[in-house]
Amino acid sequence: MKKLFVIITLGFTILSCNKNQKDDFPSVIKNQKTIEFKRLKRVKGTRIFAKIPENYVFSTKSQRYQKTDSLSIQFTEFGLGSINFYKAKPSFKRSAFESKGLKIDVLKDVRFNDLDAIFGDGPSSSKKVNERETFFIFGDDEFLVMVKGVYQKRDTIGRKEILEIFKNLNHQKDLKFPVLD
């Protein structure tokens, strides 16, 4: 009986140390321009439209939407030949993160409408205790969009909010870039 208890305890310990985050992000996202599209906000300076909760406030100082100091989302778009998705993609491989001493728990290829994308989640590169980052990157041979969320390790509700923003994004490539506000 004592050996069984030790084996069960050891099993739970190994399982709990295996990964800090589960992979609960879809591999395929299809967003159409529907009536719901009218409810999306255009992210300033980009061709991105997002379903950002009302309690996230845009900070001009940090150029991100913040709910709290430890829960935020930031959108960056590169275009017009500055950098494209396929040139940047090798920088988002597990080996590239690990070579810089960064840990990543979830990293996977995603299909976002008709674009290739990457989703990742792991401990924050800022080294703040209990801070985590999640990112969603997509594009083609003409542009790259990077969306990064920051949340506290135990903030499952905040993480879910960020993932919902990722899942409901829309990108309007036909808009003139750069978008001037």
C-alpha cells in the first residue's frame, strides 16, 4: 500500500511538472465578414479588427490594451516589404526560443482563414514572477501581424479573454497600409 501511494504521488508530480499550460487553442480559425464583424473595433494604425472587451483600455504610452497592469494585449503589424510572415517564421520555432534561453509550453502552427499562423504560450520573457505571454502571429509574403497577450500564471479568466480576442480577429488586407488614424 505504501508503494502504491508513492507511485501515485510521483505520477501526479511528474504530470504537474510536465507542462505549465495546456494546448486549448484551435488549429483552424475561420472568421467571415458577417453582422458580427460590425461589432469589432479597428486597432489603431493597423488593418486588424478585434473583439476587445470594454474593460480593456488603450494606453497610448504602452501602445496596448490593458485591463490591469498584469493583463494586456498588444497588436503590431508590419507590411510593405519591411518583414513578412515567411521570413520571420524561423524565429518562432521552439529551437529558436530555447537558443535564447526562453521556455515555451505551447507552440503550434495554425490556419487563420486563408493565412498561415503560429500560436504560442509560455513564461514571460520579461522574467517577471508568475507572468506569462501568449502570442498569435499570422501573415503572408507581404505582411506579418503579431498579437501578444500578457497575463498572470493563475489568471485563467484573463488568459481565456486573450484567447477569445485571438479567435475573433479579422484582418482586412485590402485596406491601405500603413493605416493612418
